[in-house]
Amino acid sequence: MPNFSVMQETGCTEILQFLSYSDLFALKDTINNKMNVSTTEETISVILNYSQSAEELLKRRKVVREAIMKYLFRHDIVISASADKQQLINKALLYWIQEEWKKKKVTDNTNHNLLLQVRKQELEQGKIEKAKVKAKAQEFKVAQRELEQARQVEEQARRREMGQRRQAEEQRIRQVEEQGRQEDEQRKRQLKKKARRAEKQRRQVEELVRQAEEQRKREVEKQANQAEKQRRRQVEKQARRLEKQWRRQLEKQAGQAAEQRKRQVKEQARRAEKQRKRQVEKQARRAEKQKRIQVEEQARQAEEQRKQQVEEQARQVEEQARQAEEQRKRQVEEQARQAAEQRRRQVEEQARQAEEQRKRQVEEQARQAAEQRRRQVEEQARQAEEQRKRQVEEQARQAAEQRRRQVEEQARQAAEQRRRQVEEQARQAAEQRRRQVEEQAKQAAEQRRRQVEEQARQAEEQRRRQVEEQARQAAEQRRRQVEEQARQAAEQRRRQVEEQARQAEEQRKRQVEEQARQAAEQRRRQVEEQARQAAEQRRRQVEEQARQAEEQRKRQVEEQARQAEEQRKREVDEQIMKQAEQKARRHLEEQIKRQVQEQMREQAQDEAKRQLEIQMNIHLNVTQCETPSQTDGYFDSQMIGEKFCQWFFILLNSQNPSFGQQPEEWGPQHFWEDAILHFAYSVREHKSEQQKTEHYQSSAMVSQRLLSLVKDEQLLFNPNISKNGMRSVTSKHGFVAVAVAGTIHKNTQCLGIFEQLFGIGCTPVGRSTLKIKYVNLQMKTLSGQQEITQPSLSLEQPALMAHLNELSVLFK
């Protein structure tokens, strides 16, 4: 059962409300994971019901230091910013104890208020009695009127007597009050000294108990940590040794299986290659008989393509086998690592559970001892408090009863005595002074009423002082008894704590040694059993994986052979379709050729006119641009040309898979929106070469046509960036004309040469960004007997300047 006072339960609830939702539920699962809750209030209720004490709850890891600090700040408790969690817990517990003492004081004040209410009721009864006396006095008015002479005598005697009594009473009251005040001051000083001394002793006892408890906990934690570290080192050492042994066995088995699979894959690839070669040769002979002249070139190209495909397929098969082998190795290593990790986690979990169980036992013993001590102290304090309350109530009741009886007896005797005297005197003087007595009786009744009230008030005040003095003395006596009992209980509790701590420490040491021995023996058996089971499981897994890999490899080889056969059939069908498409294309080209020749004649006339105008301005432009382009301006034209050619041709060639580089970003973003491409090339028809020209405009069309040369037609451009292979000039407006020559390649063949002219200009956003405005590309094929020399430009400096001027006109 939880041992929470009202203040501790309220304070713990506020601290738990400062925690996050996840930390609160994690704390609930740590304390009791068998109950399902859905709200925060239910979770807090479960935590409080299943926690042993407030200190045990606050020491848990999930109850963070910041939550306790927020609670202390909310209740205006002064704390240090560097205080640790234990100091904050002590502050909170001390605050709750102080609040409980305050509530007890309020209870004492409530008892005092009850006493005041009793006194008030007694005063009301006195008033009732006074009213009765007043009624009796009215009954005697008739007789008092007749006794005027007797009243005068009585009045004189009474005045003298009352004066003497009043003086004596006042003097006695002053003496009693002075003595009571001095005694009260002296008792207060003594009580304060004793209270300070008792508080100091209590704090010293609590500090000693706390230090002993902390030292014991540190020793327990230190021993537990050392045992845990030693146990972990042994477990990790065994796990590493087993892991190395398993890996060596697995690597050996994997190497043997991989070598065997490689030999099988190579044998199957060799057989498939022989079979495909026989089929290709047979198909080639049939095609040669049908159309020898037209199919010679196609058969050679198809043979090369098939060889590449066969090589590619063989490489793919080897790559797949290698990937499967690597994947199998990774799977085996991962399984071994997971098994080792699982075994390590199991061993650590078992050690942690044993350690947790030991800690819980130690904490439970300490908690039970502290709980027993707390119950004893509370029971003694409660019994002392109840005894004190009963004594105070009994004394107050007896004193009030005694005072009430005394007052009633005195009032009755005085009234009886006065009545007898008045009756005797009235009978003697009734006849003589009847008229005077009436007037005097009236005045005397009023004066007597005032005197009776004054006497009753004085008696009540005296009774109140006596009750207060008795209550103060009883409280002082009760406080001394409580302090003495608390001191004796603290001393007894300290001795019990020391004895229990010593016994618990000895018992804990014996339990720890026994548990460590049992845990070591149990771990050794578990490790041996787990190692045996893991070895058996790994052997079965390796055999199953080898069988599955063998079946998968067979299916892959069969699938690859089937796919190769289907691909070969598709290639033959594609060749037949290509031949039909070439015939249709030639017929279409003949029709287009006539239309193009007509357009070329018209363009030639326009070109002749433009060239004539350009030649007229050549000398002037050369004079203006040659010198500044080499010395002034933003850039060195030759350097710009070299950098541009390197960037452009690497970017273009990377789109060809045979270039051996990752394709870079190619697209219309490198051209102006209205870019122009003039593409001239030679075509061999009926043993003669004919020049053809294509024109494209817009960035998308130009970039797509250049991309098709390297991606679809598999061409590679090799520019000559030497002095005689590349030239570049710039104009005063910032336009750049670059001319470059080079060779054209396809696979391992050199097909011809090319000359290319670029017109480029800077973008207005960044001066370092160039875009292509104009491209002129000329390609020539080389015959088998033609001598191949270093490619050089046929375009000289004046013609290049003319193109630059034309580029300026285009931009304008």
C-alpha cells in the first residue's frame, strides 16, 4: 500500500502533470504494466497507488529534475540553480512536512476556537442568570420602596465595603497580571531555546541518517556496476570468439560455393556462345545466298552487334552471379551478426533482469525498514497528540465546571444573604420610611444592577485568564513531552537504522555473492546451449541457402538462354524490317531531293548576295577587331575558344554510351531560343558522293538534332584544339565566333572529318554564362585509300570575322 500523506499526494500529482505524455506512460509501465489506462488522470492515479512512497517515486529516472524545479518555483521555494535532483527531492519533502505541521497548528487553533465558543456559551448562561436576577429585583421593588430608610443605611455600608473591595481587587489583579506576564515571558524564552536546540538535534540526526543511506547506496551501486562490467566483458569476449569462428566457417563455405558456381556459369556461357555462333553462321549463309551484295555490310554490322550483345550478356550473367554471391555473403554475414547480436542482447537482458531484481530487493528492504520506522514515529506522535488533547480538554472542562459552580454558589449565597438582610430591615423600617424607600429602592436597584454586571464581568475575565493560563501550561507540558518523545524516538530510530543497515548490508552481500555465482553458472549453461543451437541453426541455414542458390542459378541460366534466343529472333526480324524501311526511305529521299535542290538554288542566290556584302566589310572589321581581341576586352578569345570546345564536345560525347562517361545534362538550355543550325554532309549513292544540307531553327530543334548524331547514330567528335585546328575571335559588342576542326569516329572506326563554326554570346543575367546562337557543321567521309592527315581549318581569319559580323546582325 502507498504511504502518502495528503500534502505528498497533492505535490506528487502536480509534479507528474509537468511530465510529457510519453514519459508519464513509460513511468506507469515501469511501475505497473498490467493495467490499461486512457487518460492522464488515470495514469497518475495508477502511479500513486502502486508507488511505495513519495521519495521512491521522485527518485525514478522518468521524473526529471526540471519537473521538480517547476513545482518548487510555483510554490515560491528558494532553490539553487545548480542543485541536483536529490537536493530538489529533499526540498520538496521538507516543504510537505512543514505544510503538514502548519495544518496541525490550524487544528490546534480550531480547538482553541472551540474553547472560546464554550466560554461564550458560559457567558450567555451568565447573561441568562443576570436576567433572572433582574426579574427577582423587580419583584422586590414594591418592598424596596417602603424600605427607603433601611436602604440609606445599607447604601452607606455597601459603599464603604465596595470601595475597600474594589481597591483590594484591583491591587491583587495588577499583581497577578504582572506575575503572569513575567512568567509568560520567561517561559517563552525557555521554550524558544528548547525548540531551537531540539530542531538542531533533529537536523543533525536526519543529516547523519541521510549520509549513511547515501553512502550505502553508493557502495551498492559501485559493487553492482563492477559486477555488471565484469560480466559484460566476459560475455562480449565469448561472443567475439564465437563470432570469429562462425565467420571463418561461413567464408570458407561461401568461397567454395562461389567457385563452383563460377565454373558452372562459365561453362554454360561457353556452350550458349557456341550454339549462338552456329545459328548466326547458318543465318548469315542463307542471307548471303539471297542478297549477297546488299547484305554483306549488314551481316558484318549485325555480327559485330551480336558479338557485343553476347559479350554483354556474358558480362551480365557474370555480374548477376557475382551480385547473387555477394548478396548471399551479405545475408549469411547479416544472419550471423543478428544471431550474435540476439545472443548478446539475451545475455545482457538476463544480467540486467538479475541486477534489477537484486536492486528491487535491496530497495524493498530499505523501504520496508524506513516505512516501519516512519509508522512507529507517527504512531508515537499520534498517541502523544491524542493524550495531550484529552488532557487539555479534560482540564478545560473541569476548570470551566469548577468556575461555573463557584460563581453560581457565590451568587446564590450573596443573593440569599442580601435578601435576608433586606427583609429584616424592611420589616423594622417599613412603617417609618415607606415613601423614601420607594425612591431609594429604585436608585439602588439600578446601581445594584450595574454592580452585579460589573462583578459578573470581572468574574468572567478572571475565569478566562485562569483557563488561558491552564491551557498555556498544559500546552507547554505537552510540548515538552512531545519533544522528549521525539528525541527518544529519533535516537531509537537512529540505532534501529544503523542496526538494520548493517544487517541489510551483510544480507545483501551474501545475496549478491550467491546471485552472482548462480547467474554465472546459469549464463555459462545458457551460452553453451545457445552456441550449440546457433551452430545447428547456422548449419541448416547454410545448407538451405546453398540449395536455394543452386536452384535459383539454374533458373537464371535457363531464363537467360531463353531470353537470348528470343532476342536473336527479334534482331533477325528487325534486320528484315530495316531493309524494307531503307527501300522506302530511298524512294522518299528521291522525292525530297528534288524539292531541296530547288530550295538550295534559291538559297545559293541569297547566299551569294550576302557573301558579296560581307566581303566588302571584311577589311574594315578585321582592322577594328584583330588587335583589341587579343589584348583588350573581357576575355582572351583563344582561351575562350579552348574552354568552350572542351566543355561542348565533352558534354556532347557524354550522351554516347560508348564514350565511357556518365551522361551530363544536355538540352535546349545551352542555346538561345532562336538558335540556327546549318548541317552539311556527304552521302554516297551509286558509287558517287553527293552533298546534302539541313537547316534547323529554335533551341529545341538544334539541341535535338545534335543529340541524335551521338545518341542515335553513335558518332563521337574528336576536336583538334591546337593553333591550326581551332580559331576564335571576339567583337567589341561581346560576341564570340569559334571555328574548330576534328575527326569523326564510330566504335573503333574513323569515319571522316568535320569543321564546325559556333556563334555565341553572353546572357544578360551573368557575364560568365554563354549561350550558342549559331552553329555551322560540315562533315566529310573518308574513302579507304584516302590519306588521313591532322585535321585543320580551311576557314581563315577574314572569313571568321565575316561570320562574327553576321552573328552580330543576327543578334540585332
